[in-house]
Amino acid sequence: MLCLLPFIADAHIKLFNVAEYGAIADGKEDNSVAFLKAWSDACKWNGSATVLIPKGTYMLKSVIFKGPCNDSITFQIKGVLKAPIDPSLLTDQKWINFRYIDQLNVNGGGTLDGQGSATRRKCKNNANCEILFTTMDFDFITNGHVQNLHSIDSKGGHFIVFGCENMTFTDLTLKSPEHNRNTDGIKIAQTNGINITSVKIGTGDDCVAMISGTKNAWISNVVCGPGHGISVGSLGKNDGETDVEDIVVKNCTFVGTSNGLRIKTWAAPLKKTLNASNFVYEDIVMNSVQNPIVIDQQYCPLHQCDLKEISHVQISNVTYRNIRGSSETDIAVNFNCSKDKPCQKITLDNINLWRYGVRGKGRPLLRNNCFKVEGASYGKQTPPSCIAHRATPLST
């Protein structure tokens, strides 16, 4: 009886190699059908399953890998997946989409090539040419783990996470040309429990963006640059948005980014107050960052807003602790809060920022701006804080 146990265990572990389903690694042939057949069989398998993409280059049109599956499932990318240059071969603004799956693992050390630069050249003189397709979307995933992948030259965002629970992203490299707009690294919405660690992101938009409904996020050991920083928001433009709460950003480095730590909300006539609260930014290094610490409650990137409107997002309980490094501009901390909902319980603890390229005795001090901010600062404050200094921290 004991001799049968290994055989029984192995019977519930199955490998589904896309090459055995007819996938061709020539970088030209569309492999969507082969990939979807392999996924379908793996998802139905009565046990843990792995869909294997072996080494080689595989072109792939838009695909939806849908659950629920019978057990945990791994999508293992050893090779290179290429998106088509022609955006008409993609649908629904998504390239690779995982939906409604519990216990999903995506890994393998391979590469996702969005071919975004080639698509932008193709679309340059065509106003009807769609560009902003996300490389990989995760919709309604529970207990997901995305690890050891490279995503390059995305058309739009690299990864979008929506409606998920308990997701981890680790050991990733995400790269897009700095001039390619709207190429967010990881964008998160309506998700509870996300862990992003040991990730390198260089892109033309936010390295990490947390929008409506993001809760319980832990972001650590992220290197961001180029890009627009790690952002909460934008928030507060549309009715139906939900609160953003309990965010920790720790041990991260920003290199040559337009922003570092940013919270951005629209001045818009919402029907109810939206809350952005309980954030901790700690042990952060800024290297030649244009706007190291920003709260902007009049966010309006195209400058086409009604300046009479005010933001109805309440920002509260935000701590900045042990932030150091250099700024490309003369402003280190810029808090522009809402007239109607002033920022509350904002804490600055040991801030040491200087003008890039000018360090040492006699260097000119930066300055801070504060508008409608309630809180306290303590510890070292370089430049001097525009929030009242106290001997001990505020209780949170």
C-alpha cells in the first residue's frame, strides 16, 4: 500500500506544455488558440497544474485565461511573449488577462514584450489608432503570486490589479521608455491585501499607482526611476469611488523621477466625502527627484478644470519618516490640501532633503509649502518644516 503513495501524489500534478498544443516559437505565428487550449485543460485538471511556455519567442493576440479552476494553477513563462504591433489585433485594452482564479502563480523568469514603441510609431499619424493596451491584467484573483518576470516596452500599463484579494508581486523588472506616456508599472484598484517587494520599475508614468478601493498595501524595496513616483490617486473625480486605506511604503529608492511620494486628488463636486487615510512612508531615498513629497488636492494634469471646485477627499493620518536625498527643484515638501477638507494628522519625522548637486556646508536650503495642513513635525527637519515642530510624535 505504501508503495502506491508516490504514484497517487504524482497523478494530481500535471504539466501542460503549450508546444504540445501546437504553439510555434517563431515570434510571428499567433499562438492564442494553443495557449487557451493548454489553459483550459490545466484549469480542468483535478489537482495542481502548470501551463508551461518553454524557451523561445511566442506571438500572442489578446487572451483571457479564465477560472475558476479545480485547484492551484501556475502559468510558467520560460520564453518571450510578444504582443502584436498592430493594435487592431488586440481587444478590450488588454493583452493577457487572468480572471476569477484562486491560487494563481505567474512566474518562470521569462519576458513580456509589449512592443509599445513600435505600436506608437505605427499610430503616430492615426488619431483612431488605439495604443494603451495593458500587458497583463489580474481581475478578481484571490491568493495570487507574480514572481520573477521581465515586462518591457508596454503599450499601456504593465500590470493592472482589479478586484483582487491577497496578491504578491516580487522579483520583477518593469521597463518602458520614459517618453511613453500612461505606461504605469503596477496599478491597483478595488483590491484588499497587496504586497509589492523587490521590484525595479522604470516607466513613463507612475511606478505604482493606488486608486479607488486599494486597502492594506505593503510596498517595499522598490527602485523607481524614471517615472512619476509611487502615487495614491488620482482620487475623487467620479462618484462611486471608495476609500483608500492602510498603505505602507518602506525602504524604497527614487532615481530621477518627476515625483517621489505623491497623493493626488481632483477638485470635483462629489456627492460624498472620500477618505484616504492611514499611510506610512518610511526609510525612503530620493536621488535627483523633482518633487520629493507631494500632496496635491487640485490635481489637473491637462489644466482644463474648474478652479472654483474643491476636493472632497479627506486625507488623514499620513506619516513621512526618515526621508532623505536630493531634489531637482527648490521645493522639498509641497502640501496643497483641500480648503473644504484640510489634511489632518500629517506627520513629518526626520526629513533631510537638499538641492541636487549642492551638498555640504553653505549649500542653499530648499523650502517647503503648506496649505490647509494640520499635523506636526519632529526630529531633524531639513529644510525647516512648514508644520509646527513638536518634541514627541502625534499619536495615530
